[in-house]
Amino acid sequence: MVQFSPEADDIELLHRADGGDSAAFHALVDRHAQRLYRLAVSLIGNAADAEDVLQETFIGAFRGLRSFEARSSVKTWLTRILVTQAAQWRRNQLGRGKQRRVAEPMNDSIAAAAGSPDAAMDVQAALGRLSPEHREVLALREFERMSYEEIAEVLDVPRGTVESRLHRARSEMREKLKDYLP
Amino acid sequence: MAVCPFNEQISAFHDGEVDHARRAEIEQHLRDCLSCAAELDRLQAMSRLLMAAPAARLSQIGLHRLHRRMDQAMEEGLLRFVRVFNAVAACVLVAGSAWLLMQTREVRTVETTPAAPPWVDVASDSSTGAYSTPAAAWYLADDTSRTTDEAP
């Protein structure tokens, strides 16, 4: 596989992929896979389905290469596709009558990172109990460190909506995690 | 207990999403308002907690599966293009063949129509079958009974 220099930016890779350069698309996948997978797990709640959603995200991106307009960054564009795919996955689950809990047991490394296994599991469970809208906005802000403008673009809502959703999501999380907060 | 009017702005302040002037105003307010200062502490603690927790990582096998799936998608895309191209080519071929067939039939029709010399003004009366000009009647009559002397 062709190696791209770190300087080669996302837009360049995207244009090369659009021109039929499959190695450029693979490089784009390598750059964004981990970040998007982490977000997918936050939104979906289990690793297997998150991986499926991630695959659908990149397939959607590949098919929509020509529709990319450089008004937003590639990161925002890919995140928007992922959020759409996650919403589609939720609709499919509801259609099949499944309503899974979004929390799943964590591995030891995650538990250790959160300070204690209890804290890690409670955080994940609290996130899983939020409404999809609140979970999305909280994950994009806290895990992706996106600005309000970027979140508004990803979710296709006004900036004011992002602010109010985030405020409500945090209030809800604070209530659920009050044992861990000052 | 009344909620402080600054309360809803603490979230944006925590995220660095307020302009410079507003930031200075909120900072001033935080020195005096214990409730908002406590709210900011809770937001910072929650961010730390969330940042620490969900560190899910895609395994190397998962990444490999993802790349393989992308290769499949690219091949499918190429196959779809080839199928569309073949379909268009087939349509062009059928339409072209039909057009050529129609052209050939038109040529045959023209070839089988009895031609009169251009100097004969052939105009027949369709109801009687009689030719309207003497020249036409003479030319199209049985040539065994025709002599040049009779030419009009």
C-alpha cells in the first residue's frame, strides 16, 4: 500500500480518491477510523454494531466522494455521515422491535482509564440512558472536542439548538453521575 | 430557589464558546456567584470523567476488516460502472441496428418504384388510371405499338 506523508491533507487524499486512487481512500480510512470508531461506540453502545456502522460510514463516503463540497472539513463531513448512519441503525433496531441498552461491559483498560471500574461502567451506562439527541451532542463535544459551529453543521441544526441540547444533556448527566461529581 | 441568569451561559463559558467581552463579564460574575462557580466545577469534573471513560479502540483485525470491506465496495462500484456502461452500449447498438434497418427498407422502396424520365410529366388520374398528358400516355404505353412518328 502506498504511504502518504503526514503533510498530505485530507482534501488532497479525497480528491485523489475521487480520481480513482484507491490507496488514497485507504489512507483516509486509516486517518479517521479510530476517531470515528470511538464516536460510533459512544453512539451505538456495542463494538460489533459500531464496527458495522463504521463500515457503512466509509462506504457512504466512498459513494459520495463527488458530493463533498469543501465548505466543511473532511472530518466534519465524515462525522456527519457517521451520525446519519447511527441514526439509521437506531431506526432499523426499532423497526425490528429491538431496543438494546446502549451500555456494554467495558474492558479493563477503559475501566482503569476512568479511575475505577464502577466509574467507567456508570459513565457508559449514564451515556447510554441519554436520549439519542443528547448523546450525540455530548459525544461530539466531549469526545470529539468539536466547536458549537461544527456540531451544528454535523447535526444540521442551528447553533442555538446545540447550546440548549448540550445544556440539557449535561444537566441530565450530572444527575446520573452525581456520586462522582462535586 | 431562583436560578442565576448566568447559569445557562456557564456551559458555553466552559467550552470556550463565548466572545472576549462576554468571557470577562462571566469571569467577574464567577468571583461573586458561588452557585455558578460550583456549576463550573461540576462541568469540569464531568468533562474529565467523560474524557477518561470511553476509550474504545478499533482492533487491528477490525481495521483490516474495514479495509477489506472498502476494497469490496470499490470493486462493486467498478462492477456497477461496467454494468451501466454495458447497458448503455447495448441500447446504442439496438437503436443503431434499428435505424440502419429502417434506412435499408427506405432505399429498397425507392428502388422498386417505376421511374419515369424527368422530361415526362407523369400525372395520372387515380380514379380512371388515364395519364393526364399525351407524352406520359405515349411513353408508358406498350412500346411494341409505339413508333417515334407517333410521339407528340
